[in-house]
Amino acid sequence: MTKREKLSSISLSTSFNESILLHATAAISIPMAAIFTPSRGRAIGRAIAASSSGPVNLPSFLVPAWQATAPKIASSRASTALFSTTSKRPSKLGRTPLSIPPGVELSVGQPVANKDLTSYKKVYKKTITVKGPLGELELKVPEYVQVTQDPEAKVVSLNVQDTDAKDQKAMWGTTWSYLKNYIMGVSEGHTAILRLVGVGYRASVEERGAKEEFPGQRFLCLKLGFTHPVEEGIPRGVTVTTPAPTRILIEGIDRETIMSFAGRVRMWRPPEPYKGKGVFINDQTIKLKQKKIK
């Protein structure tokens, strides 16, 4: 190749490179997040958008590909936003009427100012009194809980002032559950059965005059494998019997008191998963594990 031919080839390559650079710099202004969003995801796009201070230049040969993918991303974001919007609904339990059995009376008192133990503010609460053949129970509820009785249909309905407020909506269902247990307690009563599973586990009800918290209190004496018997005082208004040495029957009108006492007894010997021994409440079961052999 002669010297003249070499110079002509160099000039041709230089002009070709200059044309490529001119074609690449003919750009439009698009944000940095828009460049990376189609390929890297929305999270990276948002991060880049937050960090970038201004627009950058996108080469013209990338513009058609971006214009084809941008409408799809916008439509997917719109569909996600529409899918995530849900309407507020009232409490399923609170809006269900409660039936009042024969012999049960329900009365609602006037709101009284009480001091809240956590915020030390005055909170107005009213007392719902439930009377029945087995006894009487009182339930204190906030002022915004509304109680409506229908004497002809023998039902009681609950409502709150603002169904969109989160705390009122939560208290709506809680009050319904408590009131249902109170109505059932004064009419039929609540029971809990404890099962003692273990070698030598025994239970009996005895009197301990020196440890009485109120006159006539009795104690549940348990032999659960310790060096000494365990004694649990029976709460007021709760009846405990032992139809069998390994069975304990707890009866009363307040379900919360019954289950609290049953939980205290269970704490002495919780069910263990290897031999299945312990104190079981009602139909409680436990999944047994295989012992690890080294």
C-alpha cells in the first residue's frame, strides 16, 4: 500500500467515528430513573430518582425502545394502585345482635368519669349490668359504645359513634365478646376441665385456714412431682371439684376468672413435647417430638 492510500484510509475512519459521535450526542432530556426503571425495577428507579439532581442525555437510538416500554410501566402502576384500595368495613362481631335468654336482665348505667391508669386522663365509662339465675356481672365500656335493646325480639345490639375510628372499631368487637360471655355465664355458666398427665400426679380440694384471703376460701392441692405439694387459692365465685384424682372441674359465671385460674395451675407443669406429661386445659393437645440419640 502506498503512502497516499494509507492517508486516505485514515481520513475515512476518522470521518466515520465523528459521524457516530454526532449521532450519539443527538439526544433528548430524560430523567436518570426513567433509563433504569424498565430493566432494573421500580426500587432502583426510585433510588436513582432521589439521588439524581437533574436530567441526563439519552442517545437517540435508545428513544424508540424507551417509548415502547414506558406506557406499560405506567399502566402496571395504575393497576397496582387500584388493586390496593379497599373500603372500610364495620366489625363483623359488633354488628351481630345478641339474643337474651329467659331470666336474664340487662341494664345500662350513666357515664361516669374514671381516671385512666396509663394516661391519667378522665375517661367517661358506663356500666352494663347483666343479671341472671346464676348471678350478676358488671362490664365497664367506653362512652362511645351504644347499647340498644329490643324487648319484643329479646335481642341487644351494639354500635359505636364513629365506625371509621380504629380504636372504636376494635372496642366494638371486644365489648360484643365480653357481653356474650357474660350473658352465657349468668344463664348457663362456664366450665373448664384440667387433665393431669404424669406418674404420681394427683389433685384434691382442701381447706387451709391460715392462708385464707376471704372467709370460706378453699385451696386446690396438687402433687406434680415436686418435693412439696402445690397449693393454689380458689378465687371468689369459682367452684372447683375433683371427680377423679387426675381431673379438675372448674365452674363459675365469669369465664375470664375461670381461664385465668386454669392458666395459673397449668404454669406449674406445662405440657412437655417428649413424654407428653403436664397439665392440659380442656381439649388441648401437644405434638410429641422424637428424642435425639447421639
